[in-house]
Amino acid sequence: MKIRICKVASVYFSFAILNFVYAEQYKMCDSVIKANISYQNLNRISVKGDKIDSILGIDNAFHYEKNDKTGEIFLRPTEENGYSPISLSVTTVSGKTQDLLLEPKDREANSIELLTENTQFSPLELPDECDVSNDYEESISNVMKKFINLPAHRQRIEVPGVQDRSFEHLRAKFSAAYRIDGFLCLEFIVETTVDGIFRLDERMFSRKGDIALSLSNLFLGKNSKVTLFVMRR
């Protein structure tokens, strides 16, 4: 879900972030569980009372982050995969396996909670791991805020091979790279050569491996520039 967070140092700050009210719960079984996920946002998959040890699927169909402490994963389809269904096999620390078929949609981020035979459905109850996922969201948000508010003297790092990004008549030219709290933070300058005012969206410039993106402004004209902030591992 895209949340407009605040104005930070006169820079408009927005980026895709998780916002779970409650998880969609599914009993683990021998058949394939089908569920919808967000195409543009990270989706959480967890196992109540257990931890995800590993996942198996087509490498270029999705990218994900794993919280080793809670054993949950945060997954998003890749640009290459698009809206094609994703087949995924989840194996837990206790040895249980579940096959999933996830269909990307234009929707808010989803939270999928798998239940073992010993757990009960409680669709209106916040999962125990919710506080931890909020910690994950907050850490991403905090790093992005630091990135946007970097002092002018902040030391840049050399990252060879970073390519410019484009979407139709829009071009995001690589400007600088930084290392912040373990994340690789890339800065791009977005411009256009076409007359008119255009509304921007972070998804226009998303690439495989991106964790979060933010724009300094959601509107761009021919004679103006917008900064694109990209966080990666």
C-alpha cells in the first residue's frame, strides 16, 4: 500500500510500504493454496507457530526479503514475471511443506498466514508477528528518511555498472550512491523532453532487487527535475 508519510526537509516523501490490518489465514494441506498478492508492494507470508526455513520457486518470478528472527518472508513479483501467477513451495523449520499459487493483482499489500493442523482460524485477530513486521517497515522507512535528508558532505561510494532507468519518455539518470545502515542507496535525477506535466509513480522505475523507492515530487514538467531515491541490499 502506498502511504503518504510526511514532508521531510521540504522533500515530499512517499514510498510503497506494508500496512496489514489482519492476515488472510489458510490451513496447510496437501493441495495447492491459491491466494492473491499485490503486484507493486511487498507481501508478507508467515506460518503461525512455526518459521519459514526456505522457499522454492522460479528465480526470476519474484524477489523477497526474509526475517530470520520471525521466519516470515516479504515477497513481490518481478517486472519480468509481471502479473503471471507465481508457483511457490514453502518449507518450515519443523519440516512442513506447502505449495502456493500466488496471483499478482493491482491491490494493497497482502499478508498470508499459514496455519498448521494445531492452530485455529482467528481472522480478526492481529498475528503475534505483527509488531515485528511493523519494526521491519519502520526500519525501511527510517533508512529512506535518512537517505532523503543526507547532508551535502555525506561521502559517496563508487558503484560501477549502475544503469539509468527509463519509462516511455521519462529518463532517470544515475546521480550518486551511498551506503546507509547496510543498504545500498541510489539517487537518480528524473527528466523528460516532452512538453506537459506528467504524474509520476515509483513503479515506473522499479527494477529487480529494489526494496523501496521514493520520489521527491509526484509531478514532472519538461523544464523541471525530480529526484528518485532507490534502496537495495
